[in-house]
Amino acid sequence: MQNTPQTRDSALRYGSITRTLHWLMAVVFVWQFTSAAAHLLAEDSPLDEFMWSTHKTSGFLLMVLIVLRVLWALANTGRRPPSVSALARLGHACLYLLMIAVPLVALIRQFGSGRAFSPFGIPLMPGFEGDKIEWMTDLGSNFHSLLGWLLLALIIGHIVAAFWHHLAGDKNVMRRIIGTPRH
């Protein structure tokens, strides 16, 4: 019998689609937070100019990935591994909320600015003439960065909690997202 990867989630582990979305998002998040840190700590440097020029496009990619991930999670409702605690369930809910809110607030700000936005050459927002829509630009200016750094703090907490569970003896917590079989 041929051993094929499990695509759907199960009570024991996440399927290959969930794992692929999780780790692809992790890579893009590293890029995003590196670009934000370079912009904050090394403004106008060659590193900042290179990294920051990709921030909006990679943020759009994250938005697409999170929408796919939420839809896939909904399609797998009732099949996914259970949360290890109420705190873990709350933490994951906050992560998902912020993963949606951060790029959404940025897209609202982009639209309100009147500037065109074409990530990967896809005309998403054509832009417009005239005054900016102030409440939209204010929303993004006031909350995008703040929520983004809060998201980073939650991601770090998520990673620390996963390692803590692993080191405390619950080896299956990390295995179910990495995809290795139980021993």
C-alpha cells in the first residue's frame, strides 16, 4: 500500500494542507517582521530600502494565505486536533483575529490614501483623485503597526508555549503541526 500524506486534518494531527499553510505563513511572517524591524531600526539604509519595498506585497500575500487558512480550518471543523487548554484556544483565536486585522487595516489605509495598489501586478485598488479619506488613513496609521507588533508578541508566545509543552513531555503538540508520526 502506498503511503500518501494526509491532506485533511484529524484528531491526532494537522493535515498536509494546514501544515503547508502554517509554515508558509511562518516564513512570510519572518520576512514581514524583518522588513518592519529594518524600517524601524535602519531607516533609509540599503537594507531598509530593499526590505521595505516588499512589505506591502508580502502583507497582501499573508492576507491571501490567512483567508485560505481560515476557509480550510472551517472546512475541517470537528476534525482538527483539540486545543490543549482554554488558554491555548484563546491564544489561537487572538492570533487568527490579529492575522486578519493587521493586513485588513493596512488595506483600508491604502484605499483611503487614494493610491493605487497592485500586488504582484494584480490591480487590486485603482486609486482615486481628490482628498484622502481621513478616517481610513487614520485607522491604518494608528493601528497597523501597533497591532502588528502585538501579533509578533503573540507569535513569540505561541512558539514559546509549543516548546514548553514539548519540553514538559507532551511531544505530540509539536508533532501534530510538524507532521511527524506519534511514537
